[in-house]
Amino acid sequence: MDVAEKPTLVQLLNRHRVNMIRLARVTRVQVAAVRAMAKRSPVPEALAEQVLSGFETLVGVRYTLQEVDVVLWQEHAGRRE
């Protein structure tokens, strides 16, 4: 799947009519983290996977990082860039 074809978190939220607060609660992450991911700010891979797992819980659809346009932190030699 091409990056241009991948939906963003905002598109998934709209498609499934899920709000950020509900997604944050079900995944037990801070709303600010979900908001950052929605704004396409870099987030840790584990956090992104945790947020995406919420869609399976809420709407029965499983999304992976390979299927969604998410900006991840790039880890190099033990530090963030």
C-alpha cells in the first residue's frame, strides 16, 4: 500500500465516528498523545500501535502501522531525533 493511499488517524477517527477522548480512554494513553498522533507529530512506535489497537476494541477493525499513515520517532543510537 502506497503512503498516499494510507489513511491518517484523523481520517480513521472520522470514518468510524470515534472521538480522541474515547480512543485515549480505551487505550489508556493520554489524550495529548492521541492528539499529537492526529496532528502527525512523531510518536513512539509502541504508543502508535497502542492507539491503533483501540479501533479493534471500539469498532472491530484492526489497523497496523503498515496500513495507517503515522509519523514515528526515528531512534538512532539510543536517542530521539
